[in-house]
Amino acid sequence: MKQERDRMQLKSIVAIFSIFTGAAAVSLLAANLSVDRIERSSEEGVRSALLLQGEDWAQVEAEGLHLRLTGIAPRESARFHALTIAGEVVDSYRIRDDMQVEASAAFIPPDFSIEILRNDDQVSLIGLIPTSTDRSQIADTIADLTGDTSVSDMLEAADYDAPQGWNIAMAYAVNALATLPHSKISVHPGRVIIEANSASTDDRSRLKRELARTAPDGLDVQLDISAPRAVVSPFTLRFLREDGEGRFDACFTDTDDSRIEILLAAEQAGHNGPANCSIALGNPSPKWGEAVSLALKALAKIGDGSVTFSDADITLIAAEGSDADIFETATAELEADLPDVFSLHSVFPVIATETEQQPPEFTVTLSPEGQVQMRGRMTDERTKTAVESYAAARFGEEQVYAATRLDSELPEGWPIRVLSGIEALAILESGSVLIEENHVSIRGKTGNPDANADIARVLSEKLGTSEDFAIEVEYIEALDPNSDLPTPEECVSNINAILGATKLAFSPGSANIAAGSGDTLRTIAEIVNTCSHVKMEISGHTDSQGREAMNLQLSQSRADAVLNALMARRILTAGLTAKGYGEENPIASNDTDAGREANRRIEFILIEELPVEDTAEGETPTDPPAENTEESNE
């Protein structure tokens, strides 16, 4: 019985195992069928999507649950597009990318450009450069040219040859950055665009001349340099119309819009060609442009004459022979249309009859040699003395000749008219001023491009807005003292070139300049005389032999000796200072005779560009000028 029972249990176990085995086989078969179905479905779905979206070059092969993409893409973007399409059909982790990209022609080089931004001692470099451009050298050169400047390098590089004009544009831009503490310089192959702020109008003109002069041939340079607006008081504008043609003697305005409005009205009043109408501060009303435009239109209706603005006071004067009815109508309309604040004074000329007494006159002439002659009538002896003294103060006592007579019947305010005329004449290089009872005219030549505006401002301020005056001044560039002035860099370079070529020798162990250095001093004096606008330091240096304190004293004494020698030659030395550094700034080794001789030197440096206090102790100044060596005292 026991054996029979064991046999029955064994049969049951075998039956149960057979059932499980069969179920497992069925499940495995079902799983395989499911994977095959998923493979076919995924492969068909991706292949259809690729065909529908134009990427028929791509081939799809199922590898289990993964899909393998093969084929040769015509370009990189097509390969990426195929991956994107497949990723929209199946999960991206199931995709295996075995695609290749067809070899194509050489790519077109990218557009290389750099933006160089400088704000005082902070410089940023942004852009794309060829790998052949040494970015570290650019940063080092900028730091050398601008002093202790922090350079932020945010450049990217591409492995292409530098395009034509790239290197010359980079070199010019980096050098220009040294003189532009607040600027943005855009560098492109063969083209440089400079946007910068200057300290003044004169500084802007100087920078424009310097940057244009140093631009290499073939390089397109665009300059946009702004200057702070000048404060003008009184705010002046003067427009004259003669024989139907108009011109400005002085023109200031407050905004670009008002400038355009004024110039359009001036064109309607007969002005032709360019006009210098400067934007400045000090306008008496935000409606300045509207008021000037109305006045110019009124003058055009009247005909010939002049209109003068001095702050909010307007003087409109008609020329002789003008139509009285038209004058009355035009001035009445102008007075009614003028914005508030502005006040109009209109003058219609009255022609004197032959029986009337000859009107009084006073003339002052200034010759090109500086000789001044005054002729005419004065009210009394005290006024005569005051006028002659004022002219002597302006032109020099020995240059003034006066031939005047007294007339107690002169019009009221006559002395003021005479003094104002002399003050206006002093602005010119040569010319004359004619003072009459109701008119002042000044003509001549000048090297000051703003002379017309300066004279108009003086006369309108001194004489009042109701006075009539005429200005005929010719600008002569050869008379402009700033037209041929060397730049500060040229001044220092020229002086140090002389010092490098010819020794400025001292007696051994002393501050006495050797007799053989007279020609060198004379040449330096001639250069300094043309560089009175430049602030420079005369720096004295020694070698390390002897005591440090004595070397410092000797170097100071020698720098002072050079300054005194220039003063003895009647040279303006207000921009010069002298300082001794002793042995602290060597430029060569003090272990050799040649090195010690090189260290004993006199240098000229620009105070603005390389302040002494900014040079670290014992550090050689960046790009030191050519040094002068003294005779060895060995």
C-alpha cells in the first residue's frame, strides 16, 4: 500500500511539472512573437516617417528593441534631421546612430569681428577671431599701451586663415585704444569703426585728426567721437541776408531736431551750402528752434537784413531800401507767433539826409605784424586814457598808436561800443573794426574756426540785443595754431629721438651739463617750444654705484638742470616738471660697464599716459622712450 501511494504522488508531480513547462514554452513563444511585432512596427514607423519628410537616404534596421540608422547624409543638418524624425517615433535611447556625412567642399569662412570695449582701466574683448591671431599678445599689447588695465578675454577662435585686411585692422584698433579711455572699437577685415567720448570739443578735433592721420592706406576707418556740450552764455545766433543770400555769423542750438528746423528755415531764407550750427547748453527756452525758425522766415519776407538772438532777446534789422509795409506786417506776425519768454526788437533804417551832420566814427586796425592804430573821437580825456590803456593791455603798449580827438557830443554808450570793438578785434590775427552810432562792423582774418561765433557773442553781450553789427571774418587754416601742432606722443618721441642720437652729457659726479651738449639742448628747446600744450616730465636716472640717497639727489639735480637750461632759453616750461628716480628704475644690468652707462640717463615721458606714481617700484616703464646716456664717470 505504501509503495502504491508513493507511485501515485510521483505521477502527480510529473504531471504538474509538465503543465508548468508547457505554460513557459507558450509564454516564451508569445514573447518572441511580441518582440518581432514591436521590431517590425518600430522599423516600419521610422522608415515611413523618414520617407514622408524627405530623408529617403537613411536606412533603418531593427536589432531587437533597438533601431540602427545607417546611410550617408548629404550634409550634417540632414543627419541631425533624420535623428530628430526617428526620435519622434520611438524613444531616443532605442536609436543607434551609424550614419555618416558626405564629404563636402570647403566651408565658407565665418565673419570674423571683435568688439573692444574700454571704460578707463577696464577692457573687454568680445568676438570671433582666426586661430592664427595671438589673443594673449593682443591682451598684453593693450595692457602695455593703456597702463595697468584689466583685460577680459571673451573671444572665440575658428580654424581658418585670417582674411585680407584683418591683421592691419587689428593693429590699428589696438593702437587707437591707447588714446581712447571711453570707447567701443569694432574690428572687421579691412574696416574699423570707432565710437568714443572725448573730454572737450578741442580734444575731439585733436583725436579725429590723429586717428585719421595714423590710419593705414586701404583701411576703412569710421569715426564717431562725441564731446560734452559747451555751455554758451549768452545763447547766441546771428543770421545775415544780403542780396537774397543768407549766412550765419553765429549759430547755437539745443537739440538735433531744433538744428534741423533752423537749417531748413535758413535754407528758405537764402542760405546755401553747409552750416556750422553747434549743439550746446544754455538755451533760454525749449522752443528755441521754433523761435529761430519763425524769425528767419520773417527775415525772408522782409528781404535783406539781419536777425540776432541773445538768449531770449531778438533783434531784427531790415536793410536800407526795404519795404516799410512788408516790414511792419512781418514783424507784427512774428511778435504774435513767438513763444513766451522771447522778446522782439525790430529796427527799420532811417536814411540820413545830406544836410545832416556827418555821424561820428571810430576805427581800430590790427596789422598782421600786430601793430594797432586807433582813429576817431572820444568823449573826454579820462575815457580816452581808459581806451588806450585797454588796447595796450590787449595788444602790447609798444604796438598801439592812437590818433583820437575829443567830442563831448558823442552818443550815449560810445565808450562801451569802442571797448567792445577792441575786445572783438583781439580775437582776430589781423583786421579792422568800424564803430558808428548805430552800427558796428568787424572784418579780418583768423586762425580760430569759432571766431565768428565768439565775436557775435562778445558784441551782443556788451552792446545789447538792439544793436546792429556786421561780421566779415575769413578763417585761414595756416593761421590756426592748432592745425600743425604735434601730438603729445610725437612731442615725447621727437625729444627722445634726439636724446637717443646725441648724448646729453654731465660732468662726472655733478649736475653740470657738459659744454658739448649745447646743440642737443637747443634742438630739444625747439621741440619743447612747439609742444607747450603737452605736459611732460623730465626724469633723471643713475646707476647703482654709490649710496642710494646720493644717487637720488644726483638724479634730481640733473633733471632740474635740464629744466633750468630750457628756461634759460626763454622756453615756456609750464607743462614741464623734473623728478629724479636715482637707481630705482634700471633698464639694464648694473653688473657691466655698458649696463651702468645705459642706466645713467635723462628721459622725457608723458604725464597723462604714464603717471610716475602708477609705475611700480623698480619696474621699467612700459615702452620706455629712447634714453639718453651721460658720459661715463668711471
